[in-house]
Amino acid sequence: MRAKLTWCKENADGYGFLFKDMQQLVDKAEEDFQLVVTTRIAEHKQAEETKLEIERERIREEEKASLAASAAITQASAAKPVVMATPPSTPVTVAVSQPEVKVESDFDFMCVALVDHIEAIRAQQKEAA
């Protein structure tokens, strides 16, 4: 029994939580005891590696989605011509450039675009006055 416990301490250090049933395990034959200990450790390591891989994949997907959203925002925030309503005889096109603002959602982008649009209309009205 002491030999089994000594072997377990040497080969399963840090994995004691896997052997809550150590009382029953030490009653097994030496080979069976070692097989149970090594198998539980191997299964635990495999389960931990699987969890880590799932977490890595989740992080990769989040980064991919974040990059796609950033690219869409960057593309959408490029200077766009805006046609403003004026008297029916002369439509006016004004190029509105978006400031270099890193926004996190479509709502933020819409707010920035709306503010820029309003400021451009006010500037045009001041020029016309």
C-alpha cells in the first residue's frame, strides 16, 4: 500500500483531486492501480485541452467578427456624396467626410453620420444666407 501511495505521489502530483476514491484504489492490484491513475490523468489532460481548444476557437471567432465589423465601419465611414434637397431646379451634392472615429456599433456610426450631415446642412445654409 505504501509503495502505491509513493508511486502515486511521484506520478500524479497535482492531480489528487482526481482520486477521491483513493481508499478503494489502493486495494487494487499494482498494475490496475497504476492504470487507473494514469488513465484518469490522461483523460483529465485531454478534457482540459479540449476546453482550451474550444475557448481558442471562440476567441478566434470573436476576433474575426470584430475585424469584419471594423472593416465594414471603415468602409462605410469613407467620404460619401450626400445629395441635399434644395429648390427643385438645382440639386446640390456635397462631399461629407467622416472623422476618424472608431465606433463599436451601427448605432454609433449612424449617430456620427447624422451629426456630420446636420453640420454640413447648417454650413450650406450659412453660405446661402
